[in-house]
Amino acid sequence: MIANYHTHTPRCKHASGSEREFVEKAIELGFSELGFADHAPMPLPKGLHPTNYITIGEMRMALEETDGYVNTLLDLRKEYERDIKIHIGFETEYYSSCFDNFLSFISDYPIDYLILGQHFGEVETVPLTYYGAQTSSEERLAGYVDLVIKGIESDKITYVAHPDLLAYRGDINVYERQMSRLIRSANEHRVPLELNLFGLFELRHYPNLAFWQIASDIGCDVVFGTDAHSPDMLLKPTALKYAEKLVESSPKLNLLEKIQFKPIR
């Protein structure tokens, strides 16, 4: 790997290590580019159910932390400009009621790119839908795909992070039908799909081989994302080798070493 665009910071409340430590580790590993895409601050709509505020807020930076996030990375970008190219981004969800407000909020900042990691359903739904939980519901699967497609169709998303996050345990034909919609939408809008190395290393339910078989049959652009939550997670050779073999065995998967950012303004 020569670039990673999926890097977190302690501001998301579940990562460790300073931004400087991430940068220095990336340089040590020989990366030419490092993109920070911490969980985005979200201007949530008024009147949202209190438990939804808490759940969504406990895994992302607060709005008032945005200045510190951006300024820290701008300073490091200048300090290490001879050694590595640093990009400033966010990992966001698509929520119909507040995505435009989110774009408006970040328009005052020099943000390079957005990646889409759809962890939750629409924010007004009570109880809040968490898409990482196991389900055999086609309705929940279709809802996930619908939101990801809406994010893709916004033309603000550079790539989709862990597109196979939803842990579906139902009919494989249903899974294929729904995920084919997601993959074809990504292709139509030239949005790569991430093969998530963090999930590989931690033996999570994603990457899902069923998803990547569907992607292999259809074809798509692929980007490796380490989803690093600590500097030592920027690269794990065993996970990388597995991911490389998976892509190499699938002629229709086009691995991108570097990516073109979608404009967000």
C-alpha cells in the first residue's frame, strides 16, 4: 500500500494515538499519501429522540471539535509536506434530514473528501437502526442499500467504506438482489467500494465474501482502507495479503492504489 484514506483520531471517542503519531507511522511504512476521515460531526435535526442523539454522538466528534481537527491536520500537512501528502476528510453517514446541513456546515472548512460509512438508519427512526447487527430482514437490508445509494447519488462521496457492513443472515438471493443495486449505483457514479482491512484483521463479519463474489461477478473499482483506529493499525501485512489475493482472483475487480476525490462544494 502507498496510500490510506480511512484514518481516525481520538475525537471519534473510540480511537487512540495522536495525529502526529499516525503521520509518522505512515511515513515509516512508506506511504506517499495519508487521508484522515474521522467520523463526521453531524448537525442533527431538532426534536430528535434523546437516545438517538446519544447513540449517534458517542461515536463521532462534536461540532465544536471540528476546528481542532482541521487545524491540527493543516499544521501537520505543512510540517511534513516533504515527506507525505496529507488529506483532510470525514467518514459520514447519509441522513435525509440533515445531509444538506452537514454539507453547509463543513463548507467553511478546507475538506478534501468524504467517504460514506452508513452505520445507522434514518435518524428519526425509534429505536435507531444499527446496521452492523445481524438481521434476516429484507426490509432492513433494502433500507441500508437505499441510504447508501442516496449518498452515492449526492455526488459528494469519494468512496463507500465497508459497503458490506450490514450483517445479513437471510436468503442469499435476496442479498444478491439488494447488494447488486448498491454495486451498480456505485459503478454508475464512478464511486469505488472499500475492502476494509480493519474488519479482516479483527475477523469481523465484514469483508463479507458473499458481497465480494457479487462484486466480482458485476465488476467494480476497489480501494483498500485500513480503517485505522490506532497508528499500529495503519498496515497489517496478513490482512493486506488476504485482500490482495481476493482481488487478484477476481478479474472484474479493479484495484485503485490512489483515488480521485469527488468535489464537495
